[in-house]
Amino acid sequence: MAKFALKTQIPRYLYREQVAIEEIARGYGLDFFPMVFEVLNYDQMNEVASYGGFPTRYPHWRFGMEYERMSKSAEYGLSKIYEMVINTNPSVAYLLEGNSLVEQKLVMAHVYAHVDFFKNNFTFATTNQGIDRRTGEPIRKWIDTMANHGAVVRRWAKRIGIDKVEAFIDHCLSLENLIDPNVPYLPVPSITEGKEPAGGDGAEDELPEELGLLRVDKDYMASFINPEEFVAAQRQKLVDAQEQERRFPEEPRRDVLSFLIEHAPLERWERDILNVIRREAYYFYPQMQTKIMNEGWASYWHSQMMTQKICDTSEIIEYADRNASVMATDGKNLNPYKLGVELYRHIEERWNKGRFGKEWDDCDELEVRRSWDRRTGKGREKIFEVRRFHNDVTFIDEFLTPEFVMEHKLYAFGYNNREGRWEIETRQFEEVKQSLLFSLTNAGQPFIYVADANHENRGELLLEHDHQGIDLRVDYAREVLEALHRVWRRPVELRTEVEKKPVLMRYDGSEHAQRAL
């Protein structure tokens, strides 16, 4: 546990810089929560980073593993954490001890833009815990919430045993991506415990009216008016209808964690821990939805502030060097900082020059488009609007243009099995755009639904994978099935596709099975 957090105040000279940068940020129209900056050394920074930026979390070995990875990476000079900020109100940000003054000012400017994004982007409204009646500001006391989660887990670990609790958390973490990002925007339903119907087909003592048989006045005419084949067919319809009534949920349910919390035969301590994992998964999800937009917004504004208001002539070269290292791309991996900031600048230029609307879209003369400038001056207003109402998927879908793809040399690549190497597959705009959108949709996670929690009337859990062109990794899928079995206590099945063929994966608690459908 990081006991130093919230006790490491910044020195006076940095506080003066903070006050000045905050005033500059407000002058640009940024709107942010109150800020608390702290200065940490390398070891403290790695410890907080391993906790996702929070001073304390629930006890689990993965945080220690992440700390060791970060420490080794920093020790060998492979990485350096320049800044870290938490989505809370007030927001807490960490500065690295030993950074130069230019680096600290760069980080502060970057952080203020991040917090403006946290406060104003619609996806982060799902992390609100209420509204302060006095100020009208969102309540986001997530440092306290994370500490409370840690207290819950520690209390159960003390009562049940740390090994048992930690093993259960292992299983829960395998399932933490099985949530529905639409849930926070929906009305809160009344939660009722699902009750599994009793077994049996229920069609043994049916009445003629239930089977829909034709009326018969004379017994000897029954076999003629209602032949055995007709009776059997009607009986099967009744069985199918009753089977449908037994199925729950009535519609496929994407929030698998919520379904397990409501319906799995969990002990109280298990339900509490699964609730903790689910709640934290929803807290972190907006950051996954807006990585490109968020980092691009922060990079746009630190660039504006550092070059126009903060740096003097003796500092601008050092700033340019540090900024270049952040924006660097290697030609293989997508740099969210670079893509985000360049797309914001592209949007600003388009709306400043009037390169939008029907007249612009209908123009097909290249030279006219290149010199197009209606001097509308709406660029700054537009990027503030974009910052509020979009996530990464809609950001790319609506504002990525052929001109942008060509200018920044974006392309889609794939692995050539014959040559044994990665190669450029296409530079075509639509294909590049679709490839990028595909990687961002659902934060790159598969779409998994609870299809039936009483599969074949045996209380087994059936999941459905909405296959969208990419197969699941079989080893990962099997680990998830094992985790689901631990929670559900009954056999678990998953319908998916492997190499374009429908298959059913199954785990019964002892062995895995897979068969074609």
C-alpha cells in the first residue's frame, strides 16, 4: 500500500508554476476539477502506477507483478513515466522527482487538459457518483471508493483466508471484460433474484385445450379427427413453449458479470468481491473508449500552452526534444498521442477554412479543394464540441478523411505467412479506416452474451460469441470457461466460430471439449 500518497506536496517553486499554468489553461477555455499535484521518486511512481494511479487497492499479486515489471523497465532505461493523473474530483496528478523544470511544466500543462477531458467528455459522466448540491459539480471520490474496495477484500481475506480470496480474484479478473458499456446509460432496473424453474417437460398431463386439439363428440372418432401425428406435433409445440418459458435471460445479456452476481450460487464474500471487480471495470472503461481522443486533447493543449505561453527562448529546444519523443512513431504501432493530436489539428483546420458541409463534400476538383478557405474561423469551437460528444470510434468514423490518411501515410498491415513477416496490405482510405475502427470497437474485446442459464433444462450456462471476423484465442477462451465454471458451479458452454465453422466449446469442471455444430 502506498502510504506516502497525498502527503508529498510539491515544492514552492513548482507550486508557483502550477498557479501560472492553471491560469493559462483557464484562459484557453479549459474547464477542470481542482488539482492536487504530488512529487514522487521512481520507486513511489512505479508503486502508484502499478495500482492504476491510486494510493491503495485491494490486495492481489498482479499489482506486485506490475510493479516489478515497471521497476525493471525503468532500471534498464526502457521506459519512463512522465505523468500520471487520476479521474477524481479533486483530481490527483503525480510528478516525477528528478525531472527538469521544463519537463514538469510540460506535464502540468498536459495534465490540466486531461482533467478538462475527464470532466467534460460524455463517457466519463458514467463515473459520477452524484452531484454536489452546493456547487453543481460531479462527485467523484474514487480514491475513497478504491480504498473501500480494498477494505472489503481485506476483511474477507482475514475471515476466509488470503489464499482462497486471492484465487477467487484470479478467476474474477479473467472475466472483468465481460461487461456491457451501454449499461451505465440505461435506467437502473429493479433487481430481482432469478429463480430457476423446476425440471421436467411439463407436458404429461396436458388438457386437449392446451394442445389445441379439435373438439370430438364421439370417442370412436378421436383418432380420425385428431390423428396421432397431429397430437404429437401439438404436444411438441407445448413442450417448446414451456422450454422457452424456462429460458432465462429472456434476451441475450451482455453484462455477464451482472448476471453472475444476480444468479450464480455465490457465497456472500464471493458476491462482494465480484461486485468490486465489476464496479472497477466500469470505472476504467471510459479510459479505454477514449485513449486516442484523451491523449490527443492533452497533447494539443500542452503544445499550445508550452509554445505560446509557458516556454521562454532558453526552454523551447528542450521542450521540442521531449515532445518529439512522445510523438514518435515506429511505423508498426499506433501512437495515440500522435494520431489524436494530428486529428484534432486537422478538424480545427477544416472548420477554420470551411471545409465541411454539402458544398465541400460535392466538390471533386483537387486544386479547388487544396486552396479552399472560407475563413469561417470555427475550428476552436468545433474541437471543444468534439471533445464533449465523441469517443474514439465516433471520432475516427466521423473525422478521419482521405486527405488525412494520405498526409500521415496511414496504412493497414497484416502477417504474410508465406514470407514470414508483417507487410503493408493496403493504403486505401476505406480499408485503413475500417481496420482502425475494428480495432477500437468494444475496446478491442470480443462481444460475449449470456444466451441461456438453463441450457437444455440442466442449469448449465450457455454463452454466445458474436463473431465479427476474428476467432477467439482457444487458450484464452478455455481459461475464461474455467473461471465461469468456478463462479457458476455448473458446466459452461460457449458457441463461437473457429476457422469459419460454428463450434461449441464446453467445460464441465474436469475437462474441456469442443465439437462442431
